[in-house]
Amino acid sequence: MEYANTLQTLQQASKTLAQSSAKMRNHALEALANELEKSRAILQEENAKDLANARANGLSPAMIDRLRLDDSAITSMIQAVKEIRSQPEVLGEIISGGVRPSGISIAQVRIPLGVVCIIYESRPNVTIDTAALCIKSGNAILLKGGKEAHHSNTALLACIHRALDSSSIPKECVQSLGLIAREDLATLLQQREFIDVVIPRGGAGLIEFVTTHSKIPVIFHDKGVCHAYIDRSAKKQHTLDICLNAKASRPSACNAIECILIHRDCVGEILPDLVATLLANGVCVRAQQEVLTLLGDKDGLELASANDFGTEFGDKIIALKIIESIEQALEHIDKYGSKHSEIIITQDLEAAELFCGRVDASAVFVNASSRFNDGGELGLGAEMGISTQKLHARGPMGAVHLTTTKYLIHGNGSIRI
């Protein structure tokens, strides 16, 4: 196993990092933000190589969008690092405690998970976001980015190492596997004596591979099949604004909606303007025959197939369906949703409460866009990913979600009777 030394070094560095002070870790994050600022030009040069390769290899527009590191994306990474740095310290936080009748004093405190391995595709910003969150939470991290972002990730890792070199944190606590074969990755996923948790962040194929081969605990998010349900009491302008933003602001994002369910009672008032708004913004609408009959022949309005419901398009395509009740909407979401993000647009408090209580998802939105299901938007600075499972975390994962706990028990010669 050619990366055995890397794992051993990473594990040792994790122990040093876990004992570091909040001041030391925050200094490292400040240095990282400065390094990114100084390295804008080289980062964009290296990213341009990845973009050129992506186009030559025929990657989809959605994948190329995820890959791009323009000036705005670099600014967002810098801001994320600064926000993570400014957050309260999570290590050593007392979760619960007290004195028992036996006289022992108990404190349950937060500690790092240890070594985190993240396996991700395309998005180079994940290199910075996840490394910053792990430094903040005292965890070492093993990065396994996709080959399509190799040049970008290599340049970003160099920024991280320069920042750590200028601080008191060992640079060995952030390491990369680089380009390794799938069979080597399968072997890596057996190394539970060195790695404490694996987080796959990418498409269904990657997640299936990791969950199938890993002996290490895995935290993952499933595909992002998100819905907007337009309730009978929905305001039209709310509906148009939310649906357009949730679909078209970044269709490649996992928190973009892929399906709209509209209550029959508001079809007459809302449906024509909704479809017109989506079409005007380049969104292809795939709907049942009834919608095509009502609205007539329009460019971009197509007949939906059965497979369009439950599909993550990752593009400017959306499925649309007229439904008869909120119960039918809930049944549809239960069948086709991926437990990621779901929206209800309504002015009916009881409908909102029913929807929030019944929908099984990492985040449920009332009269708001699903695009807010993001670590930065929810106050975490950035995210390791958006977990759709229920253990050990759910929803966007920040620094606090990269901790576990241990009990500290003090006595005075105390014995159990």
C-alpha cells in the first residue's frame, strides 16, 4: 500500500492538531485566507487548464460550471475561510454535565473525530472549504479530489500548506491522495485503523462505490431531487420568484429544485405565468399532457416521461405536475424525493405545519428557496457536504458536526456501591 506512510503521518498529525489551541488554529485560517488572496492569478491559471481539459473531454455544462474557479469563486472561498475562523470554538464545549448523587462530577465535552477522508468530484472549492472546517474543528483531513480538477486542487493544496507552514499547525494534517486508481481507492476504504470517517461528495456512482467498499463509517448525501409544492393559497409573485431562483440561479447545485407540484386550485391564476417565467429564463419545462393542452404549443414546453419524475437533471430542465391535494404532493415527494430539500409555497399555516411535519428531508422551506440549504447561508461558513442520512449528522455539515464527545468524570476517591 504505497500511501501507508501518508496515513500514518496523517494520523500522527491529527493528534498534534487535536491538542492545538483555538488561537493557533484561527491563525492558520487567517494565513490561509491571505494565501488565497495572494494566489488569485495562479489559481485561475491552473483552473484554466482543468476547464480546457473538461471541454476537450466533453464534460457536461453542469460539471464545467462546478469546476470553474473565477474571481467570484475565489472571493467566496476567502470569505468562507474568514467566516469559519470567526466562529466560536467548538472543541472542549461542554454539552451536558452536573453532579450525580454519588458525588461524581460529569462533563460531556466536544472532541475532534480524528482523521476525515473526503472524496469529491469536480468542485475545487471543496478543497478549501473542507480543509478550513477540519482545521477549525481539530481534525486532520485526507483529500481525494477528482482528476477533472487536478491542477486546481494541487494549487489550492499548495496554498493550504504555505499557510500552515507560517503557523504552528503541522502541514501534514492536510494531505492529498492525488490521482489514484479505483482499486487503490477501494483498498483505502478498508483502512479504518487510520481513518475515522469518510465523506463522499459527488454523483450517485461515487456514493455507491464508497458505501459498497468502505469499512469506515460513511456520511453522505444522496442525489438532490428537490421539489417545490405550490399550495392552493400560494401568492403568485412568491411562487414565480421562488421557483425561478430555486431552479435557475444555479441548476447544477444539489439544492436546486427538479420538480414543481402545483395544486389544481391555483392552476388558472399561477400556471401560465409560472411556465412563461421559466421558459423566458431558458428553463425547459416537462409536464403532463394536461399542461400542454392548457397552455398550447410553446418552445421549451415538452411532454414529460415517467422517468422525468425522480430525476436530478442538474441543468435548466424541470418536471411539472398538477396535483389534487397536499396529501398527493406529500405522497409524490415521499416516492420521488431524495430527502435533501423540499419547499412549500403557501399562506395557510396549517398546510405549512403539515408539510414541515410530514416531509422527510434534511431541510424544509416555507415560502423560501431551497438554494438556502447551504452551509454558508445557514451560518456554518462552508460545509463538508449536505448529509441526507440521519447518523451522525443531517443537513449541511460545519465544524461542529466534525466533532464527537467524551465524558470527563471527576471524583474524590469515589467508588461505586
